[in-house]
Amino acid sequence: DNSGQTGTGCRALGEPETEELVAAFGAELRRLRIEAGEPAFRTLAHSTGYGRTTLHDALQGNRLPTLDVTLGLVRALGGNEDEWRARWVSVRSGLDERRPSAPASTPDSDVHVPESPEGGPFRQSESERDTDGRSPRRRPNVGKLLFAGIAATLLIAVVALVVTRLTGGDPTRLIRPRCEHVRQYRITASGNVLASNRDLVGTIVPGDTFKAQRTNGAPYFMHRYYGIVVRTGTWGYVDQSKLKFLSETCL
């Protein structure tokens, strides 16, 4: 039955357009964030390693984020990576199917024929041609190639020497891990972990460790600190009266 297709082989008009596919994907990502307690973009940026602007754009639904950004968000929000990978592939396939193919060019459409000063087609003289009638090929400048190779070798040697002196032979010393300074507490009494909308997102028990990213409580709770319960990985607000300060640490 070809009633759902046009004479040129286009797909049925009832199929979602490209914008609808991407918008629906973004809406599902936003829903996943809400279900996870709406963690701040700063928190998600730290968890995923991507910038806040990149993550914000991914959730808007204006364009399809990359697979790596999608899975990073899903992982940080506690979603099913296999399920979201399949969703992303499905949307990507739908976009590719709707992408118009490039028009084929005619054989001579991209050929440029230089003109002579008189305005007619440029013709090479007999002296500019090889004996077999073909135009001579420009031969590479061996001296320039040799000089470029020597310069590249010297540059690599200098960089290796600098790295060795700076690191004492251990290049990994140049890599500094990112550290967001937070306050670490021990939980002294049982209680609840709340999202910004006051929904219950987790619980705490005595002995748990809590890393507070924000201790002023604003703008949601004046007597609760915002951070992560290390044992469960739950982000949310915890009653400050149930916390005993341990030390300054990294998140």
C-alpha cells in the first residue's frame, strides 16, 4: 500500500518532523533531571566533566546533544545508560533519514578554465608542455622539506626536555586533578534528604558522611546544607543540626 507516500518517495506527512524528535528527546532529559531532584548545573558540570553551557543546551531540546554528553548526564542523574543509548541512536537515525541528500554536480560544473589576458581560454605554449603533451608537474622543494623535518625534530626534543625537567621524569605530575573545596561532616542522627521542592529524595543514618557544597541553605532552606551523602550518592538538603564538622576536603 503506497497511499502513505508521495510520488517522489517521501515519507508520510504524519511522521514527526526533525524539530519534534529533538524537542521530545530534550523533554525526556529534563524529566530525568526533575526526578533526580533537579541538581544544579554546577553540580552536574562537576559530575560529568562538561561545562554548564553544554549541559544547559543539551536539556533545551533545540538540537541533539552528542552521545557522550547524553550518557554523562544520564549517569549523573541516575538513569539507565543502555536505555538512553538506544533512544539517542533512534533519534540520530531519524535525523539522518530526514537529512536532504546533496545534489549531484554535473561533470564539468566544478571545472575552472583560466582565461588569457585577451579574455579567451588560456592555452599553454608548446614549450610549457612535456614531450608527451601533458603539462609538467611541479616538483617538491627537497631543501624545504628537509628543513621542516629537522625543525620538527628539534621542537619535539625541546618539549621533551622541558617536560622532563618540570616533572623529574614523571609526566603525570603535570596533570592536576580538579578539586572543588567543600566541608565534610559526620551524620549524628537519622533524618531525611530533601530536594529543592521539598520532595523526599533520600535518608541519612548516624555514621554517614556528608559533603556540603553549600552551607547557607538559601534560597530554599535556612537551616539545611546542600551536598551529597557519600554512602548513597544522594544529592539534596540535610538538617544542619544533624551534622558534625570533620574537615575541609575535595568533592
